[in-house]
Amino acid sequence: MSRIGKKPVALPKGVSAEVKGQTVEVKGPKGTRSFTATDDVTIAMEEGSVKVTPRGTSKRARQQWGMVRSQVENLVVGVTTGFKKELEIQGVGYRAAMAGNVLKLSLGYSHEVNFEVPAGVTVASPKPTEIVVEGIDQQLVGQVAANIRDWKRPEPYKGKGIRYKDEFVFRKEGKKK
């Protein structure tokens, strides 16, 4: 049995969920999110919580059971507290600044990189060497942070580049004479 799937998803105060067939719609103080599950699981409202149960004992039904429960929990967390990814920039002259809806990155290239921020997330640069990505959709927040990081990944010799906060970058020793 799925240890994750067995637990019902509790709905905190100010959050409401509506189940229509295989679709769960969660409304909270930060917005509204919905998720459509496969036909391998049954989703039901029970006493102020959302419960997910598998339909049958097939391997796919058991796989979907825990995954759907995690997705529903992520909807609830997203509309209550939201998701946040923090990035830091290391390197001489490397910096970031917000200009309207565009993140301007100076990363040692011959030109400045302009990153258009998609709808659904907010990007802020409290310091020139910090970038904060926030939103209610966990997948979108993670994807935007990964796309920003892809412009200049941290390299192993000097550690220069864009990294997640508290990310460990394995450092290599340089050439010796």
C-alpha cells in the first residue's frame, strides 16, 4: 500500500476544494489551481479533506495513487503559501536586475541577457547577486528557475555562474605545472 496515498489531504482555513469527476479545483488566498487525474484513481471529499483511493490493484493504479495525492497536496500548498526558488549569482561583474517584466542578466557575455518572465510567476532581484522566483504552480516555478540557471551554470573550477541557494558545486583542482 502507498504510504503517501493513504493520507488524506487536509484543507486549511480559507481553502476550498471542489471535485468534479477526475478534476480537483482548489481555491485559496493566493489563487485557484486545478488538476485532472487519470482514471486509475478515485478522488472524493471527506470531512474537510480530499481522499484519493486506487481503482483496483494494478501496478499503474498503485503508482498513480501516491502521485495524484502529492499533486493535490501541491495544489493546496500553492494556493496557501506558494512556492519559492532562490538563486544566487557568483562571479566578478555578474549581476541581475529587473526592468518591468524582463530580468536583465550580465553574465560575462558580450551582450546582456534579457529573460522574459512568463505569466504565473514573479521574479525579483533584491540584491544584484540574488534572484527570487515565486508562484503558486510548483512545476512552473521550478522550470523558470532552471531556465534562468541554464544561462550560466556553475563551473567546477572557479564556481562562477548561477546556482540555487545552498547548492553544492563540486570544485576541481586546476592544472599544475
